[in-house]
Amino acid sequence: MKIISVVGTRPNFIKIAPLINEVKKHPEIKHVLVHTGQHYDREMSKLFFDDLEIPKPDVNLRVGSASDVTQTANIVRESENIILKEKPDLVVVVGDVNSTLAAALTAVKCNIQVAHVEAGLRSFDRAMPEELNRILTDHVSDFLFTTEESANRNLANEGISKSKIFFAGNLMIDSLSSHREKAKKSKILSKLKLEQNNYSVLTLHRPSNVDDKESLKRVISILSGIQQKTKIVFPMHPRTMKNLRNFNLFDKIKNQKNIVLTEPLGYLDFLSLMSNSRFVLTDSGGIQEETTVLGIPCITLRNNTERPVTVEHGTNVLVSTDKAKITEASNKLLKGTNFKAKIPRFWDGKAAKRIVDIIIKDFN
Ligand code: UD1
Ligand code: UDP
């Protein structure tokens, strides 16, 4: 059996690592790893291959950055050649990025079966590029591997046959489980002169927060208040960096004395940073999940989440970019509010095994 896995962005690399390790245990499977090149900076790509010991991609399509539509089209065009050449039995895609949709679409048009890992998540907000990627990928996929119960319900509500849906768990948590110990050796706290439990972590990259000058200005002004009470470590995503510079806002954030700006961090350093923090402020999808398992409070700067289990069972609170809500949530956490998270079902480090077992059973 031949499988092509297609990845392109930072969270994709983290999700594919445990799946590749599991596939390796099956010599009957030939595996080809394709990197679309959607993310290409060392800090957004190579660092993850190193930290997670992912083998070098067999193919790099080097599509790079472009508008949402053009980038998707470029990945479709470039991945057609490789799919036609390799003639796999199955194409595996993960998550909700442009590389996910483009590869799924190409495969299905070449009459190749598609497995979508992290299927069924819905924010019900079609203004998010990821929401369209999720819906469209799910509707062309043959195997839909889900991470939480809400996803099973969403897929059923959209009329997707139950026979295609497999509740397998969360690959991102597989990676977390297998790297927690290793991350304890990270020197990031001493490097950034941080004390355990005495700082917060911020990540921001959603277009709704960072692509519009006024929204970005509002977020900066909110952070300006919070940093008076706690140090905020901010590893900056390249989209956010680009926009801060284009809008002439970079100095506004750089000059805040209690905000520590860094490049995007590698997986082990970032895991260590989150694990030792007081709380996390974010608009990331994956970080809402990781903080739930780490038991670190997560304040999500969005109106909605496609991962409701992180709010229902986890440490996540949704605050939009409402100044009063964000300030109240962080003040509460600075006072030491303690709440217990329940680990969602199948977020147990064994998702990759479930997925590969299902694929093998079905192809035999
Ligand atoms: C993409 C995903 C998003 C995911 C995020 C993970 C889509 C539509 N969006 O968003 O769902 O949460 O990845 O981080 O697929 N850039 C660099 N260097 C890089 C990569 C990007 O400088 O290595 C800059 C470029 O200016 C680029 C911008 O960042 O235009 C945005 O990159 P892109 O991949 O289009 O979207 P992300 O915001 O990274
Ligand atoms: N992450 C990282 N370094 C950083 C920021 C994030 O290693 O500087 C990791 C984080 O732990 C999580 C993943 O990147 O595993 C989330 O990716 P991102 O927020 O870019 O994408 P999303 O999950 O929102 O699609």
C-alpha cells in the first residue's frame, strides 16, 4: 500500500509527526511525505522537522506565499504532478489550512482516496478561510478522522455517512504526550530571563485580528493594559510581523516594556514556555487544545471556536477582542483562580495508532 501525506504549515508538521512514526512500524506501507512549502521560514518549518524528528520531505513543492486563492490554486497545480507520478492508494491531509484543502481536492480529482485527519470541526464562521477548508475537505474525503464529539455531530448534521467517520483522537496531543519530557530540557526560560508561573504567553495570527489596522491597534491597546500587571512573552507569527510593519504599528508594541518579543519558537521551546506560564492568550486553534491537556488557562481572543470541548472540559475561555472581557479574565487568573480541566476522550497519545489501524483494516 502506498500513502502520500501532504503537509505545509507549522501545525501540520506537529500533527503528521506521530502518524509517520506509526506508519514506520508497518513495512507493508510505502510512505511519501510531501511538503507544499506554504510555510518556509526556518522558524516555521525546519525547526519542527528537527524538534519532532520528522524525516526530510521526499518532495517540496515550494509554493510559498500568495493570496488565499492563488496559494490554494498553486498547491493544486503542483501536487497534481506528484500524485499522478506516485499513484498512491491514499492521500492523507491534516488540519484546515490551504495545503489541506488543495491536496484533498487534487487527490479526489485524480480518483485517489482521501483521509482527513481532524475532520468535522466547525466554527460556523465562513469568514474564516479555515472554515471553508474544513467543510470542503470533509466533503471530498473518504476517511474522516475526528478529534472530539462535536465533530461527529457536525459531520452527521451535514449528511456525511457514518461509515466514513472514525472518532480517533487528537494527533497534536500525541506529539504533546511524546515530547513533554524532552521539553523540560529546554533552556527557553533562562534564555528569556523568565520565572516559572510569573509570565503569560501570547500568540496572534488570525486574519480577523491582525489583517485589519484598527483591529490590530485595538489588540495592542488591550495588551498595553495587561502588560502592566504581567510580563507577556510574544513569539510573533510572520503574518503579524508583516502587518505590524505595514501598518507602522511595530514600534507601538516593541516599546511596551513588559512585552517580550521573540521570533516564532521551535516546538520544544514553545511547549516549555506554555507549560511554565501563568496563562496563555491566543487566537490559535492548536494552542487551545494543548493548554487543555497541560492544564494551563487559555484566554482565546476570538468570538467562536471550532474546538468547543476545550471550553466545555478544558481551560479555554472565549473573550473575543473585548477589552473588558480580556482584562477581567486575565485579572482573575493573576489572582490565582484555580480550575481543573478534564482531558477530552481519546486525547491520550494513541490517536496515530488508531488511525493507522483503521486504514490498514480497510485496505485489507
Ligand atoms: C496559515 C493557515 C492558518 C494556520 C496558520 C498556522 C491558511 C488559510 N491559513 O496561516 O489556518 O493557523 O497557517 O500558522 O492556510 N510568511 C512568512 N514565512 C513563512 C510563512 C508565511 O513570512 O514561512 C508570511 C507571508 O508574508 C505570508 C503570511 O505570512 O503571506 C501568511 O502566511 P500563510 O501561510 O498564507 O497564512 P498563515 O497566516 O501562516
Ligand atoms: N507553536 C510553536 N511555536 C510558536 C507558536 C506556536 O511551536 O512560536 C506551536 C503550538 O504549540 C501548536 C502549533 O504551533 O502546536 C499551533 O500552530 P498555529 O498557532 O500556528 O496554528 P493553528 O493551530 O492556529 O492552526
